[in-house]
Amino acid sequence: MRVASLLPSATELLVALGVEPVGVSHSCDHPPVVDALPTLTSTVVDHADRSAADIDAQMRSVEGAAYDLDVDRLGALDPDCLVTQATCDVCAVDASAVEAAAASLTPTPEVVTLDPHSFEEVLADVTRLGAAVDAREAAASLSASLSARVDRVRERAVAAVDATGRPRTAVLDWTDPPIRGGHWVSDMIALAGGDSSFQPAGASEPVAWADLCAYDPAVLVVAPCGFEVDRAAEAVTTLRDRPGWSELTAVETGRVYAVDGNALVNRPSHRLVESLETLFACLHPAHAAGLFEDAAEEAPRMRRVSVASV
């Protein structure tokens, strides 16, 4: 089957299922095999080496669509199936634009629109996408592996909570302006043994800095969407001049973490399970030994930010 993927999370999942897309979005960067594939989308927003504030300003200034789909190139690839999303309006080509593009092609490819809003729905999409691209056995195998890893975190979290309780946890997926992570983030915090009451029940949303200070997180996780861990750590530094920063419990106790938001937390693929493991390592580090496959680097996409350097 010839499948075109218009979002990074679907591309990651397709390759994990043994299906190499015929074309991908400009944001698709994992695994490395996708680097050589035809690119079907583009954006007028310049993300490279730009601050969170600059990127936010660019997004606000865009008139019309922030992302474009090359329909001619798409048609030339002759896909049987297009995979897109409806979860986030600022993350990919609008789903209605994808439907219109598909309708203009002959033959008309099937459009699979992923729209998860919870951790369980993200994992259920493994089975759903596997069925859509004739990879049911691979999907079943991957789902079983993911479930085993989730169960392992759940068991450790029970022991950790019994020992030390649930730390007040805040996860930001943007810093300027501050935005608290929504959708599946609250589910993951709860599974990892944290207090998730700061996160919204629905989509990610802006939050007043005063509200974050009033909540006073014991653990602050900063995972800006699209930022790798180094840029996430830089984003943390932009928070230090905000009133009340030094009085936050997370800052006083050195529990501020920068997490690779480009690979984890914000992408609703099977790698959310790695995100769950990473969150657990942030919340209950004493119980995380041996959790990651690479024993030499227990959380390769997470960095504890030194308060002294911030």
C-alpha cells in the first residue's frame, strides 16, 4: 500500500509498523529513513534558531493557512491512503484541506484522520492505523510491547506514590507565552505518579504565570513543542526573570526539567510511552533505575536544569 503521511507522529508510527511512507510532511524527522522521502508540505513560519516568543509572534501574524500542501507532488506519488490529524490546528495542514486535496485526485485516496485527545486514544490509534494500512499483525505486536511498558511504569508509580506521595506537577509545552500541556499530558502525569490537577482537561491552553506560581509545582517539566532538549533548556532560562520564579518549590529543590518536546510529550505516537517513562523519571527518580533500555543514559531526552545556571 502507498501511504502518504502529513504529520510526524503518523510517520513515526507507520515506520514502526513496517510501512515506509511514499511522502511525508516537512516536520517529519524520525526515524532517519524519512529524511530521504519526498516532502509534501511547507510553512511560512521560520522555526530554526528562533525563540518561543518569536515563533509565537510569527504564528499570530500569519494570514490564512500556516501550512501548505503540494497537491501536484502528492498526486504524482499516487497514494492509496493519506494520514492526517485533527487534534491541533497549529501542528499540521488543516484536515479539511487534506480532504479537499484527496477529492481532487484520481483515483481518490482514502483519508485517515487521527484525532486522539487522551493517552488511551493515542495507543488505540496504533491498532486503528495498523488496520488502515494492512499492518494488523505488526500493530498487535507493537501494542502488546507498549502495554507491557505502561504496566511497568504503573507498577513502579504505585510503589513510588506509597513511599513519597504525588508531587505537584506542571508540564509546559510552550514558555512565551506559557502554555500548559493538554490532551494526553494529564493522563501521563497521573500514570507516572504525579498530581495532574494543574493541566487542562482538554487541549493545551495559555496559563497566567500567576496561576502557575499559585499552584507552586514541586516538579516543573518544560517540553516546548518542536524544541529538542537543548532548545528546551534554553527556553527554561526565559522564565527566570518572571516574578516568583526563585520561590517556586521546583526551583528551590532543583526539580526543573527540560524535555525534548520535538520527540516526546507533544507528538501523539507510540513514543508517548517513552514520554511516560521520562515523566516518571522526572517525578520519581529514585524509582526509575533500569527503566530505560540504555542503562548508561537513563533519560536521554530529559535534562535536569541546574538552578544555578538558570
